[in-house]
Amino acid sequence: MIFRKGGKHILLLLCLLSSFLSSSELRLSDSQARQIARKIWLNEGSGLKRKLVWWNKGEEFASCGIGHFIWYTEKKPMWFWEAFPPMLRFLVAHGARPPHWLTPRTHCVWPNYEAWTRAKAKNTKRMRELTDFLDKTKGLQARFMLHRLNRSFPKILAYAKAHGQGKIVEQNYRRLLYRKDGSIDPQGAYILIDYINFKGDGINSGERYQGKGWGLYQVLTRMNPNDPDPCHAFSVAGKRVLERLIHIAPPERRLWRFRKGWFNRMDTYLRCKR
């Protein structure tokens, strides 16, 4: 009797939610995926093959692939989402064949920055094999980032609704993703895919400094609703979120080093930079 009494309302709610999630899922052509992959790789590694396997000095992890996916060592896991294993799992599931020594369960094969530097200087066999593998799978890596966005956004929206921000998050996501005629805006798609790969979804409680996040959720909630260009609005909001991150992060992380590069990245979100 209880189900029957509220059944119509529950069914309607589930149908509406299912309809939204289905309509909000982003699909790209191979050409669009390649274009976005190229833009992201220019952001992360200047488009240089040698930077496909990287390690920033002062960080505790390697950064691999066109999205510089985080890859932890066995002894140095942190609270940031480790994207390299699920990325590799996605590639393998779609037919890619990594070097025989590499699986999604493999920890970073260099224990620290110094070991990576030596391997890079010697151009070791594992360094060459991993670099070549990542170079050959750039398109699939872009597909993984699209997959990540499609899986993450329903969670972002649920989190936003729980915090009274559901309407603005949904509205700004759609403003970025769709033109007035309902077609996909490639620039908006690039922004969403790039930023969530760059700084996460923003809803992970572990990715906080002084209780404040810096992911896609935080930027979507700070876009100026009166700005007629959602790409410009996102770029401006992104700079504000990243500026705050630099100020609230522990001093030893020295995030001010990345300010210029981060802001240059936000500038690629402007339509004149397409």
C-alpha cells in the first residue's frame, strides 16, 4: 500500500532522473575526440612525446599520458585520485596492449623523482616502452577522459543538489555543453573534459585544503550567470578557484610555481583561443 500510494511520484522522479542522465551524457565523434586530445596534451606536456612520462620536481608521484594521470609509488600513496590505473584498465578493455610488465595493478616503477630522472637520462627500456605505448594510445586516453566526465557528472549533480546548488550546476553544465540549437559545443566539451581531468570533480572530501575544494563543482558554482559567453564565465571562475587554491594550500607545496601555467590553461578556454 505504501509503494502504491507514492509509486507514481517515485516512478516519475526516476524517469525524470534517467532522462536527464541520458541526455546529459556527452558523445563525441572520433574527430572531436582527437581535437580535444590534442588540446589537452598541449596543456599538459606542450605536445611533446618526451613528456608523456613525467615527474614534476617536488611532487610525490609520476604523471603519465596526455592527461598526466597520477601514478603513485607503492610506498607514497596520497589523497589525490590516482587516475593512471583506471585509465590503463580502460585502454586494455578497449584493445590496447601495454608492455608485458605493466598492468592496472602495477605501482609506479620508479620509487621517487631522482630514480625517474636517472631513468629518463638513460632512456631505459621501460621508459621507452611506456612512452611509446602512451604515444600510440592518445585517442583512447581522450576517450577515457570523456568516460570519466560522463561517470562523474551524475555524482557532481547529486552532490550539488544535496548542498542546494543543483540548479546552478545543471544550468552551467548545459550552457557549456550545448549551443542554442541543441548541438554539442566543441569548446564547452573541451573545457569540461579538460578541467575535470586537470583538477578533479571537486566533491571528494579528501581533496580539500582548509575545507575548500578546487574541482569542476567549485567552478560551475562560481560562473557569472550574467555573462553571455559560458566559456568566458568558466575561465574567469576557474582562475578565481585556482587563485584561492594557491593561497590556501600548505606553503611547502609551493603551488605559486604553477600559477602562470594554470592561468594560461584557463585562457585556452576562451573562444578566441580555439
